[in-house]
Amino acid sequence: MGTYIFKGLLNLMRNATKVRIHTVTILLVFSILLGSCGYSSKAGLRSNARSIYIPIFDNKTFRRGYEFDLTKAVRDQIILRTNLDIVDRDEADSILYGKIINVAEGVLVGDFADNIVESRMAVVVDIRWVDTRTGRTIVERPNITGVAEFIVPRNETESTSGNEAFIGIAHGIIEAMGDEW
């Protein structure tokens, strides 16, 4: 009787090993298929363009130099968050035009001597993304706004606030360029 129990346990272990191998194989195949479904951490875009040219944004305000900082922030975010290559105008499948239309600053908190303690800056931009192959406008979006606050006692300045606002606008531009779900 002991040999029958031993043989039964041996068969059970063999079957359990086969089940484990099959389970591992199925999980491995499933994970490979799932991993190859095209998921990406990059933004999905509305166009089949693979390259983009981004000229310096126009600036319709009296705040000089903001157009350069904003253009740099947009270029950096396109590199980080999309699969587009930034190229020269002659090589580009698309062009992203932008225009700063408003910069507003407001005091949020002042002290007893009317010194600024905390302030807010808002930057408003219009964009137009054009396919150079067809001349068709891919996306046209007015009033993309970036808002940032700065606190003077922490040595934050209008400049650091502006950079934060530009990064926020750049994120908004990438979202506007993205697929609509």
C-alpha cells in the first residue's frame, strides 16, 4: 500500500509541475502581447507628422524676451513628451506657430507697507499647428493659459514665475496637439 501512495504522490507532483509550466508559459505570452500593444508614455498626436519646426513665438505684449523663454519651454516639452523630431523649416512635416497675446500680473498678498509678498502671473497664448505637406491646419487653439505664483520672501521672482507659467503653457500646447478621446 505504501508504494501506491508513493506512486500517487509522484504522479501528483509531476502533474503539478506541468500545470506550473503551462501557467508560466501562458503568463509569459500574455505579458509579451500586452507589452507590444503600442502603449507609450509619449503623447498621442492628432497628426501623422514625424517632424516639427517651431519658430520663435510672436509677442504682442510689452514684456520683451518672454517669446524666447516660451519657445524654449515648448521645444523642451515636445522633445520630452512627444515622438516628434524638431528640425529646420525645410525638413519639417509640420510647423507650430504661437503668439503671446497677454501677460498679466496681480498682487495676491501685500504687507502693511504695501510691499508685494505674493503675486500671480498669467500668460495667455494662441497656437496654430500646420501640416506643411498639405497646408491644412491640424490644430488651432486660442487662449491657452499658464498661471504661476511667486512669493517674494522666498526669493522667488517674476522671472522664475514666468518660467513656471511657460512650462504650464507648454503642457497645455502638447495637450492641444494630442488626440481627442
